[in-house]
Amino acid sequence: MKYDTIVIGGGPGGALSAGILAQKGYKVIVIEAGSKNRYKVCSGGTPLRSIKLLSILGNPLKIVEREIKGVNIFIGENEVISAQKSEVIGYSYYRSELDQWIRDRAQDHGSEVVYNTVAKKIHIDKHGVRVKCDNKGLMKEYEGELLIGAFGIRPDLLMQLGLKPTEYLISLQSEFVGNIENLDESIKYSFNFIVDSRYSSYSYGWIFPKKEGLSIGITDRMEGEKVTLRFKEFLKHNPIVSKQIKELKVLPIYNREFLAHLNPNKPLEKTYGNRFVVIGDAAGFADPVTWEGIYFSLKSGEIAARVFDILLTNKNFSEKGTKLYEKEWKKEFGKIFNIEWAVKQILWGKDLEYKWIKVAKFFKSNNKRNELLQKGLTEHMSIAPVIKQMSILDKLNIGFRIKGYKLLKNPINFIHVFRTLFS
């Protein structure tokens, strides 16, 4: 059989795109490297905008772990940026449950899904796409007209497609189980981020509540064994984390107390080519400040399906056709990525706590700024959209408070950040 679209990767974006295309009557196959219900290192935080996209295939609220009503950013031991609402702002899921739910819905709509099947070779020519795969030692080949690369962190496949891999960070996560009803009220119903340079100077730690447990992890630069040691210290000695897990037990995943996973640090320079596009982590789509990736995976998957519907209808499989995908995602969220990348250059790195404490005090000192911050955190889980909406005077003010002028040491970077934030 020759498929209309081959999707490599059964994560949120890949499975959603497959489901949407199958709804429209196309022959679609999803090639998933893992088994059913496979685990993924991810906090599982899902804002309402993601739920709207998931609802294209069905009702994702049936597998929710916990309703979320707020966001906390803990800085050091004393400062907190907090945004709380009376209504639900999002949900927490285990990614094993969420991803399987999306794959199952894709199948319900007519998509084929094959598991334990690892893509090894991609060949594209004027006749179509061929993907050679390893299914537990048995080689298989699938043919199609178009390809959606939703394969996560696979530099080898990117290079086969002629794309340059992006920068990567590493995340480590443990799952804790037990009764969490006695935990701090704000924590058990919130997405919780922890800024603590002792354990991660380039990102943050997190505590995301589930029905009967907590997902706890950190993201940082890849530094081998050092990252592992820092994560263990984070669990033992960070005052917020150690307090929450005191009465809980580690839930081993694949017989290990924690697992690691690579995250993209910035989007690829190019996300399309002859007969293909790449989406989600494969395209480098993760929030440059919070590394939230589920929404961008889903949104890019939805855009890919929308564009492929046009291309398949018109039998236009050229690179000029697939370029429409990149044009569309840049229109949807490209500008936000640029702004957040600029914000990251100022916030992360040296003097981490100092800069975040300045941010906290800046927003708390003015009611209008604080209202803007509350909206940004509860809708986007990030402060970058907030900074985008501030006046030029406020941008300059906060820039000097957190020593953004230190970027002058790198004139090219300073000019880029300045143009991005003030354009």
C-alpha cells in the first residue's frame, strides 16, 4: 500500500496530524518507535489552548490527572511569582496516557499506527517517500506521497532530510507517588517552576501535581554525569522539593528512579523540503523560556495537516508547496519564539536569582504590570508575552534592573535582542 502521508513519531503532534488527515479520508500511517503507553520525560502540563487542539479528535478531559488553577515561580528560598485563578487554567497528564489517547483517537478516525518500529532510512525522490524501519530486528519499508517528521530528537533523520540539527538541552525527571492532599494548597493545584542556580543555571526545576503524585524534574545544559548529580542534589536539598516529597515514594520507570530526555533549545533554520515537513521537537519547537512543548507540537501538527490537505488535493508535492507550512507556523507563533529567545538571553545564565528577583519586584510594584503578569502566566505559562505588551519605558526599566545592558559585551547579540524586544 502507498500512503498519502507517512508520519514518523506518535507523540502529540504526529498523532494529531495523522488523526486530522484520516478524518479527511486520507490514508495515513504513524510509525512509532516505542510500545503502547510508553513513558516520556515531560511535566505533562497542558494549558487550555492545547485542550482546544486535542478536542479536534475527541474529549481529552476523560484522562486528566489534575485540574490546574495557577502558576508559581519559586526564586531562591523566599521570593515567589504567583498567578492564581478561581477557574481552571489547564490540566496535568501523564504523557504515557495522553500520547496513547491521541494515537487511539487517530486510529478511531482511520489512521494506521505501528508500534516498536524505528525509522532508519528515509529516501525521497520524484516518485514519493520511502521509509525503511526496524521492527524488533525485522526490516520493513513504507511508501507514501508525503512525510511528516514528528520523530523528536533524531539528528540522524534530520541530516538525511538535509536539515541542520538545532541546539539541545537535557531534562531529568522522577515520578513520586502517594497522598498529596496534605501538600501546600497552591502547589497541588499549580504548575510550579523553581529557579535555583545551584542545580540549573540555564533553566529551572519543576513540580507538576498529578492525582496521586508529583512529576519532578530539572532542565539544563548537557554536562554528562554532572547533570545527574545535580538532579539528585535537587531532590534532596532544594527546600521546596524536599518538603513536598517527604511522605512520597519514588515510582520506578523501566526499573529506574529517574529518566533523561533531550529537549530542543531553538527552532531549526528550515522545517520543510521536497515532500516533507518536520514538527514539534523535531523542528525545535519548545518555548525558549519555559520549554513548554506540548502546545507547539500540537499546533505545528495541526498546521502540517492543514497544509498537507491542500497539497494532496492539488497533488503538489514540491518544496514550493511544503514551504507553506513554514510560512504558516511562523505566522502563528514565530514572533513569540523570537521574543522569548531575546528574553532568555537576558534572564538565564549568571546571577540567575538576582535577575528573577528583580523581575518579581518589578511586576509586584505596579498593579497594571501585575495584572499583565497574571494573564501571561495563566494563559501562556511564560513572562515573554507579558514583556511584549509592555511600554517601551517599562521594557527599558526592567532591562536595566536585571542588567540587560551586560549584553553589550556581545554587540551582535545585544543588537538582536534590542531589535526583537523593541520592534
